[in-house]
Amino acid sequence: MNKPLLVEIKGVQFRNKGAYLMLLACLDGLKSLPDYQLVLSPGPNLPYPERARLGAWQKLAFRRKGLDLTGVIAKFPAALQRLFKRYGMVTERDIDIVLEASGFAYGDQWPLQFLQNTAKEVKRFHHAGKPFVFMPQAFGPFASEHSKAAMRDIIQHARLIFVRDPVSLAHLQSCVNPLPDNVILTPDFTVGLTPQANYELPEVSKPYVALIPNSKVVSKYNHADAEAMRSGYVSAFAAAADKLTVLGYQVVMVNHEGREDAELCAEIAKLSPCALVQIEDPLAVKAFIGGADLVISSRFHGAVNALSQGVPCIATSWSHKYHAMMSDFGMADYCVQDLTAESLCLSIDLLLTNKDDILPHLADNAAQLKKRNKQMWQQLWQHLLPTEQR
């Protein structure tokens, strides 16, 4: 009898709803495997009780800045490895397949060391004959020769790299051109997840509009002028809330991440009083977003949650991934890249004017993206499973 495949899902967590949705999308796709067991790495946003509820093995790994001992730990004696397993722990050597589902973690805006450590890990799996797969995500840019070299190693040694948008594809081409056949363009893979209402859903008056802020937009980590941007960002969302309230909507602020987003929601609510919603279950969040008449989202998967259910959405952008995603749904005209109170309110006017024309096209585009998502999983299994197990 064959032992179950150990599948590690990387780059996911429970606090950020988008990352949680990508974990759930992976688990949904893994149902096609005849027999597998889940592996997750410990982390501040992957606490043990929640990992344990999924029945996940705990991966022993150690990375601190330039020091990466994960590969060394995998070489510990077999007796010690067996002892680890008694306590629910496995090492890299035990893992059969890696699904990397970070969403957006490889480019010059992230630490070079992370990219280089991942390149080494991908090469180790390649030399062991084990698949390392990058699930649909955004990449780049790669300006330095060091980042290009690390990304070249990843491209040449990963089993599959699913790229979420044409801009990311071009960034990979800046590292390797022409790209090999293992690099495949495919859209976000959470579109097909089924929303599930639960006891967490608040009772709100209809029609309502969901506003989903994103603290990353005004984060010092991403922007040198973050403090100046924060005031304008809060004012823009408050102006949108005021406008929509006058138009007869109940405005609901949805926290799609954690503490930082909660603080931003509270700042906006001080300027324009509206309901604040905190829902932990990501599929329940999706259900709540699906009940809205309109969504304004700075969170990537907040926008995907709306559009995949046929709810018109205005996205405010801080990265190329937003415009590309909105284009996939035929909503590129409603991606606000220069956010001000005026630009956001003008987008609301435009969307409400065109809403009746938007809805049927949005439904068609969402259906096509879900179809492409199924094709992505079929491509993945063709690479991972023997013919008799597909």
C-alpha cells in the first residue's frame, strides 16, 4: 500500500482573508489526490490550534535573515526524524509536493534574501525529483542582477509556475527569455470557492455597500511617503461613504485582514460613521461581500470575492496586480490608480450609471475565469499524477 503524499502549502495564513482563501482553494483542489496529508510551517499567523484543526503536520524549518538551516535539518539521522514524527513534525525530506501560494511575494519590493532562500529550496526539490509548484500569483519587478539570478534559478527548477497576469509574465521574461513551458499564464484561483454564510454574518439593512480598506496602501514598508498618503486615503474612503449614504445605501466597513486594517477602518469611520464588520471565516466574508450591491476594495481578494459573485466593484490599486485582475473581469475602467476623494466619487458615479450594462458582462467573465481555474487544476494534475490516478 502506497503511503500518503505529504503536500506542503506555503505562503498562506489564517489572519489575512486573501491568504486564507488561497489555502482553502488549495485544499479544495487537493481533493483530486487519491491520498494526501497536509503540511504547514508554524508562524505568528499560522498558530498551532488552527493548523491542528486541519490535521496538518508541522514542518521543521529555520530561516533567519541570511541563515537558512531548513535543508540541514532535513539531513538529520533517520532515528531523529522518526522521533520528530511522534510529535507531529516532519522535515523537508519527508515532503513530496510543495504548493507555493503566497499571492505576491517575489519581486524587488520584498527582501532579496527571501527570494534567494526560495531559489535554493526549489533547487533542492528539483534535485530530489519532487515537484515545487507556484500557484497563480503576481511576480516582479526584478531590476537587480541578484534578483534576476535568483528568479532564473526558480524558473529553471520549479515544476510549474502559474502566473496571474501579463505584467508579471513580462517581469519573468526579464529574467529568462524565452520562458520555458513550465511557466503558464492563468488567473487567480480563488474565484471558484463557494461562499458559506454562518452565524458571524451581521444583520444589515439592504441595499448595502461594502468598503474594504488595505493598510498596505499606506504602509511605510511599501511607500516612502506613507504618512502623507494615509490622510488622503482615509479622506477618500470617508468621502465615498458619505456619498453612498446620501444615495440611500448602508455603508459597511469590512476588515479583510487584521489589526492594521481594523485601525484603518476605525479612522475612516470617525470621519463618516458607518457599520464596522469583523468576520473571521473567509468563506463567510465572501458570502457577506456577495450580498452587497457595490464593493469598494483595496484588498485584492476582497475585489475578487465581489467580482466572482457578480457584484460590481471599484478597486483602488497599489500594484500592477490590481489592474490586471480587474481587466480579467472586464472591469479595468473601475480600477482607481490615483486615489483621491474626487477620483473615487467619480468612479462611483460612473459605475452606478453603467451598472445595468455591467452586470451581464461581469457574470459571463466570472464564469469564464472559473472555467480557466478548473483547467489550471487539470494541468497541474497532468504534471503531478500518473495517468491511472488522474
